[in-house]
Amino acid sequence: MNICFVGCGYVADFYAATLANHPSLRLIGVCDVDLDRALSLAQMCGVPGSSDIDAWIANPEVEMVVNLTPPEIHSSIIRKAISHGKACYSEKPFVTLFNEGSELVRLATDACVPLAGAPCSMLGEAAQTTWRAIRSGLIGAPRLVYANLDDGAIHKMAFDRWVSPRGIPWPSKNEFFHGCVMEHAAYHLSWLIMMFGPIFRGSTFGASIWPSKRNNEVNPAPDLSVATLEHVSGVISRVTCGVAASRDRSFRVVGDDGEIRVADCWNFMSPVTVSLLRQPLRPGREGSSEYLCDPEEIESNLAPGFSHRCGDKNDMDYCRGVAEFAVAIQKGRSSRVGAQFLLHCLEVQCELNTLGPRTFVTTTADNVPNSVPMPWAL
């Protein structure tokens, strides 16, 4: 499928680095209002580059627009793609306001234009291996999930030195303004919704531990959010998202017969381990509080010869979601990261992205299609 990148900033380098994993995707051009950025990415990818975004979206050869612009521009690019009948895959966050997201999904549905978006880590080996183990009954019925997404106190790091392979600075102003919930929470929410179904209600508390992040501005978004979420399946999830505590991106599922743990949800190849219930307790340990076996790694069910490339600075295959979306379009089915899935994630994110205590009931749970495993993870 012919695609073009709209937006040639920091994250575009990581999409470019993983294109090689998906030969069915054919990048035919890149564009950005900053011509220098467009031309540098064009040179890296060996394709034409331009500052004329409208011309590229209208280009009849382009079948899918990959929207890599800053979050505040996402909506305008998506609207242009819809108006030209072009499928659009957006980098996260899809948009930052639920009403805006609802309107875009309605417009796309009315125009029969497919939408999809990041993050796509739920399509990675770690997530799919975890889900397959749960479906197999390895730990019995799942009851509880602890999903931690603490990325460290970023304002205490040398973030002003972070650059992409082309030397594009990390967009700290946008990241701090929109906040960690909008930028990060969908990584865990997408796993949770895929594995345990939509979220129908929850309670959350958000706080701004450090309102100023070394950028001389007071940032409105919380840098800590803790939520308890109820899935339609009955599973309870506790989600922590923050940039205040040291790094912990783990994902733990507690079942009747044991626990499954993923060390790092941002690493597609993160080890997945299981600790099963001891049956019976070891002799002499009958009175012990020790009830789980030592963890053992669960093997991924990968196809022979499977390999992927994530680039030098990341452990994610950014283009996997784009490729899955392309296959869905060609087969006439819903994408695993499609519009209704995105909108449900966005609704929960918006509820979590508030200061102070809050309880909520979602309005989009009934519209989320059932998730389907990747073919190699059945």
C-alpha cells in the first residue's frame, strides 16, 4: 500500500526505522511545514520531500496518510484525509479531546473512510504472548491487573539533549503540556481493552507533583494518575501513569492459578514470565506464606525466520500498526487499532487526565469490536 508521512519531526525517525519490517508498505513521500525537516527525512528514506501538505494528502497515488504531526495538529490532518477519502493512521494521542475524537470518528464513518492509530504495542510479541497464555487458561480465570507506566522524573533528566537519529529534538514542550496520561496511558489501556474487553466504569486520582518541568511554564496536565478500572468481563485493573517516580513499565495479571508478568510494555520483545500456584506446598513449608512457584519464561509463538528492526533508540516496531491497518483495509475488515478502539481509549484517557479524585462511566464501551489475536499468536 502506498503511504506518505505527514509530519517529519522526532517520532518520524522511528517510523522510518521500522518500515523495513513491512515490505507491503511503500513510502512514496514525506511532508512537513518545515521544509528542512521534510528534506532531511526524504533523504533518509530515499523519497520525495515537500512542505506542501495539502498536495500530498490530495495526491491520487497516496492510499494512506500516516499522521506524525504534533497532537494539536492531528485533527486538522485527519479532517483533510477524510475529505480526500484517504485512510489515516495517527501517531498517539489520536486527539486530546473526547468530543473532538467523537466528531472525527463520526465524520470518517459517514464518509466510509477508515481511521486507526498508535500505540500499536498491543500487537507486539510481549502483549500477544501474554494474551495467548491467558486465553489458554495457564493462570486460570484472570481477576486483577496491575499496570504500571512510570517513566521516571523526566524533568530531572537531560531531556534537552534527547534527539532523534536525524538530530531532531525531543518535543518537550508538547510532552509536558499534554502530559503523561495523553502521551503514555494508551500503551497499557490498549493491552487491557484487547485482553479483557472494554472498560465500563472507573475511579481515578490525578495530581501535579511538579507543576513546572524546567520549561518555565506551569503545565496543566497531571504528572501522576492512579486509576481503578472495571472491565465488562469483570476483570479489575489498577493503572498507574506518571513521570514522577523512577521507571516501572511492568504489567502483571493475577489469576486463580498464578500470575503473568511483563517487565516492560514498551519493549515488543520484553520477557513474559509466569509464576504458578504451588500444588501442593513443598514439604516443610506448609505454614509458609510462599504460595507461588519461581517465575518461568513463556516462549513467544513466532513464525520461523521472524525478525524485526526497531532502530538504535527504541524497542518498538512503530510501523506494525500501520501495516496491520493496511491489511485490514485490503481485506475489508476492522483494524485491531481502528477508530472505535481508539475512541474508547481516548475516552478513558480523558477521564484519567484530570486533577483530583473522579469517578466515571464510559459511553463508548458498547461500540468496541472484539479484539482478535495476531495470526502468529493464535
